[in-house]
Amino acid sequence: MSKKKKKLSKLAKFVIFSIASLIIYTIVTQLIQYFTGYTNDTLTTCFFGFFGGEIVTCAVIKIFRLKTSVNSAE
């Protein structure tokens, strides 16, 4: 009974990294806001816009399997 471990693709690793970044950023900003009362709305908007956009882009690539389309066009 040998178990084969399934390797994660680069896309899956990047999605995990993006979600982890968003969670860590949220926790850190909540702690800063709790202790100092300071919020940086512009940085938060940009951070979530970037990583949220990356996750949506990865989802579109995965859903429509754009990797094969891009490789065939080259």
C-alpha cells in the first residue's frame, strides 16, 4: 500500500501564498489598529486589490485552462 503524494502546481502554490498573505496582512493591520488606532486605508486597498486580482486571475486560468491555449499559440 504505497501512497503517492500529489504535487501542487505552481498555480496552486501561488494561490495559497496569496491567501496566506491576505490573512497575515489582515491580522497585522487589525493589531496595529487595536493598539494605535491608526489605519492605512490606501495601503489596504492596494494590497487587497493586488492579491485579490491575482487570485481571480489564477481562477480564470484554472477554469478556462488558459495554460494550454498560451502554449499552443507560441
